[in-house]
Amino acid sequence: MQTAMSSFKKILIATDFSASSRTAFQIALNLCSELAASLLVLHAFEYGSIIPPETGGQLLEIESVYAEAQGSLNQLLERARQVGVACTIDIERGLAAPTILEKIRSENIDLAIIGTKSFRGFERFVFGSTAEEVFRKSPCPVVTVGPGVLDAATNVVGPIVFATDFDRTTIHAIRCATSLSQLTKSSIHCLHVLPRTPEGRAQHNLVPEIMSQTLQYVATESGATVPRPICVTTYDSEISDGIIAYARKERAKLIVLGVRKSSMTASHAPARIAYQVITAAPCPVMTVAFPSHSQSRPVQQLVYDAVR
């Protein structure tokens, strides 16, 4: 049974007016133009949540910052209108992550975009821990624009790379990847990264063929129609390095990852891989969150059983 293609007609960009947010805004404009989507630009004004109103002079300073933020939003609104993107702006007082998540739900947003930059290693983001909380709890896919994304002004025409570990709970992520590939007329590359074998030991010659068959199975089970996907198996000592290297080599438009809704401390290695990819990727990374299932059996076990 086929699943209706996602429309991505309502896009939200959360901004803190930083350099990374400016890059994310340009990415949002590019996507809105390609998808004929409307754009909501949101700024979460956190200062009012921290400083009580009885602080006198500080309140006047906070209101000045608020007015400056409103002015910055107006500038973004004008930029969107100049390129023909239907746009609205909103400023909400409150902590960033819950404010963004509430707006996503109340406005029935189809796709959220947020900019980040690395801080104290890949496991932390400036913009607080907002990015991690948003992409794990969001009911819609989230595009994270990391510090490695530099060429935002140019609308990249490369492929969409769907990186998978074959866990059955991630198969709906390929639906989003497929929808975007069709809507943007981009090719889709299904990628799986295997660890390198010990030095001197040949890679099993059946692995690439079995991986290709398994990727096709994942696409079919997801209910997605993937016209002639390019199925690729690569080898690297670090999974994240393999994904990043492939995206860079192919000049990817977007990387798509499935991520678990559980916290970073509960997810361990999968979370580490997601953070490494987001903070080093040369293109935006779209994450699609799904519930964790401890008993879930990866489809990739078929591959390991076959080559033993």
C-alpha cells in the first residue's frame, strides 16, 4: 500500500539571528521556492523568561532588545517577500525549545529548520541544547543547518542522501527523503556505511550485493516509491565519517537520518553519530524522529547472517 507523499507546504525557521541562523534562513528560502511553500519565521525571546519585571532599569533594557529582535524579523520578512516567498513572522516570549515545539504543533508545520554551530565538541550546540531537544521531540522532520554548510546562497542540485542502519523503526524516514527527492526533482542515494575489516582481510564480496537488495527492501517496506534509487555501501572506521565523505564527494543537497526520540544519554552511539554528522556535514541534515524500541531487530542482521 502506497503512502501519500508529504507536501511540505508549511515551513518554520527558528532563528536567533546568529551567523548559523542566517545560513539556515537562506536554506529555508531556497526550499520554500522549490516546494512552493509558505514560511513562518519564529524568534523565541528568552530574556523575558529569565529577568523578572520588577528589576526596574533592566526591564527597559530587555524591552530595547525585544524591539531590536522585532526589527530583525521585519528585515527577514522583507527579504522573503523580495524573492517571492509567502512569509509571516512571529516573536514569542519563552524558552527556545518548548516555544519552537509548541509553534510547530499549533501551526501544523510540515518541516522545521534550525541553525547550529558546534560548541565544546559535537555533543553541544550554541542556541543552548535547543537543536537536540527540537529534532528529538518534533512531530515533523527537522532540517539542521550546521557550521559546515557554507554555500547557502547557491541552491545545490546534488542528490539527497538517505543514510540508514536498516532498523525497521527508521523506514518511515525514507518516505520523507523520497517525497523531497520527487518534489525537488533530485536523485536519491540510499547509503549504508560498514566498518572497515581488519588490515589484510578482504571485504566479503557478497556484502555490496546483499546491501543493495536490503536497501531496496527497506524502500519497499516503507511504502515509498523510489524510482531507481542509487544504493551504495561504503566502508569507514567511523560511520559518521563515511556519511560525511560520501555527501561531500557527491555534493549532496541534503542528508536524511532517522533519530530516536530518546535522550542523548539513552541513545549512546546512534546519538553520537547524528551529532557528528550534523556538525561536520557540508549540507543540511534532515532528521526524522521515531520512538525507541529496545526489541527492534535491525534488517541489517540479514546481511551479517548471510556472510557468516
